[in-house]
Amino acid sequence: SRYIGSLVADFHRNLIKGGIYMYPTTASNPNGKLRLLYECNPIAFLAEQAGGLATDGQGNRIMEIQPTELHQRVPFFVGSKNMVEKAEEFMREYGE
């Protein structure tokens, strides 16, 4: 349960120890903060190859989101399939 502040380091820790990495939308970042093409997609690919799941928190797989601009930002949920699905369920029920 340690947040380092680096996507790669935090995700690596979750690969080794388990867990979920979430960066949802916020009032100051309504489209999310992480960039789809060069932050989220590479991590999503690794997670899915390891049997996990990466979504935007609303059931849309990161790997299936079609980019509309180079620096497009998206909300990001990545981890074990069960944990990501549980986080999405929580967001549907209690989000906003």
C-alpha cells in the first residue's frame, strides 16, 4: 500500500505484490491525467499479457480506445481482472 508517484514504478510494484492502480477523473482533470498513447497503452498491454485488465473505469478496455489526438488523456484503472471489475462496480454505484 505504497504510492510512489511514478506510473511505471507503481505498476511494477503491483505486478510483484498484487493490487490495483487507479487514476480516475477528478474535478481538476475531468478527462483523467495519464496519456493514452504513451502511458496507458503500454502498461495496459503488459497487464493484459499478465492476465490482468486495464480500463477507463467505465468498462472500456484501454487497448480498444481509439485515440483522437496525440496527447489524449484518459482515466486509468489497471490490475487484476477481479480488482478492476470491483473498482468499476464501485464507481458505477458511488461515482459522482
